[in-house]
Amino acid sequence: MLVAATLLLSALVSADVYMHNPRGSNDRAGEGNQNRNNANRLFDSQNNAQGGYGVAPEMKFYEGSWLTVEWTAQHACGNDNTHCQFILQYMCGNKDAKALERIRDGTVTDRIPDNAEEAAEMNEGGVTYVYGMHESYEYYQECNRRERNKGLFIADRVENNNLNGRDARYTRQNNNANRRGLECPEERDYYPYWAPSEWKDLAVLVDDASRCDYYYETTQNTNPRYHCVDPLDNIGTPARPRVQWPITEPMCTSQMDNTDGRQYEWAKVDAHFGDRADLLAQATPPATSAHPNEPFWGAGNRETRRECVEM
């Protein structure tokens, strides 16, 4: 059976990581010039403008086959003096999803507007959408309504008073809440994220295997998340409770809606998968290969599968 899937991989590192297989856009759309037009189109790649692959015909893979994931990284890894971790994540889209939830390439290099009506704009004929989108529109609104985690290290941002906001769009690296697509800056910069995320973990590659148990115990693939919601204020399509400010259960349940006094709820969001996901299979390349270790994504053999890889 031949299936087409939308695969979006995100490596949470400081800079200069380029996806090669599946092809990574580096924020490109269909521009034919050497440099990309817009570094804020979909996500914060922090990469040089000449990297990335322009939008091309969709990639198709046979169900049950193996997909080799390839990338290049310019900094830190391979040096004994630095800790190196790669988090590979993916998101699957449904072609029948609603306009504000459907993953898409878009046809322009402009960033998707932060306005529901404009974000859903379609090209003439109503077949394709104008703007590319990864995270859903409501996901970004939730980021805007959630308090940033004030227990995080923010270096001199406090001393210089230049962390300019209180919600999850503001981080040490993104102190002005600059927007790239509809990604949530706090979720992008910190892993594992404590609030619900639309991204699913494919693999966590580490240089210290003692970290594996920690990631097993915290991945949203197999561990639920919780957030503060107003249970009677439903928004979006399909409707879901509106996320509220607090990020801890005591703070959430001690607050209430100012209109009619109803109490907020600390709501559970189920794990992405029902049990420990089969995330990662093989890390050892063929004996004759001159290539570095290659993670493979596929069904594999349950008996021989390794879920955490030391590199």
C-alpha cells in the first residue's frame, strides 16, 4: 500500500541544523533564488539563508518500509567538552482537517497571519491555501494565554530588564515574543515541554545514556499533560476549552472566571499513544558504510528494537 504522509521534523538545538531526508525547508516555500525570502515563515530555524529545499512534489513512502533520517549539524556534537542531544519530532496531518488545523506548505513566502479569517485564506478556485502552517491556529493562541515558566534560567534578562512579557511567547532566546509561523517559542526552546504539544517524539539521541530513563518518563508520547482551562468556555472547531493563565494545579484551581465566578479546571490531555511508543529502531550502520550512525524510522522488529540510542 502506497501512502503519502506529511512529515515535519524538528531538531531542538541552538542553530545550524539542516534536514536532508525527509527534505527540510529551512522556511523556504517556492522561491527559486539562492537565499530564502522569509526566515519567519513557519519556524525559527536559526539557520543560514542559503540552506533548505524549496517546496516540491510530496514525498511518498511505502507503509512498513524504513525511512532513513538524515541531517547535518554544525555545532557542538562530537566534542567531549559539550553535551549533545537531538530531539526529533514529527507531526501528521489529515487532508480533511479544518482550515485552522490543517498542515500545509502554502503558496507564498509570507508568514501566516495571526488572524483566524486571514490564516484560512485560500487561493483563487478554493483548492489550495495561501499560507503555510505547521502548528494549529488555536495552539498559538494557547501559547499566548499561558504564563511563561518563571523557573527557567534566563541569564541576564532579569538584570537588564529585557524579558518583555509574561506569556509563553517570551523566552530567554525570544525576549520580544517574535513570531515565526504559529510555533510556541517556549515549547520550541525547552524539552520536554510541560504543557500539551502537538508534536510527537520520534527519537531522542543523547551522548549520555543515563538520560534515557528521564526521557521515557517525560515524553508526551506515553505520558499525559495537564493545563488550566475554563471548562465552559469552548472555542475553535472542533471546540475545546479555552486555556487559561496558570501553569500549576494549585494556581489554576484557586482562580475563577471574572464574569460568573466559575472555577477553572486542571485538565488532563491524554498521551499521544496508549503505551510506550515504538520510536526508534536501529542506530548501527552497515559494516561497509562510510556514513555516520543513521537513525531509522519504521516498524522494525519488536524483539530487536532499541528505543534509546547512545551516540
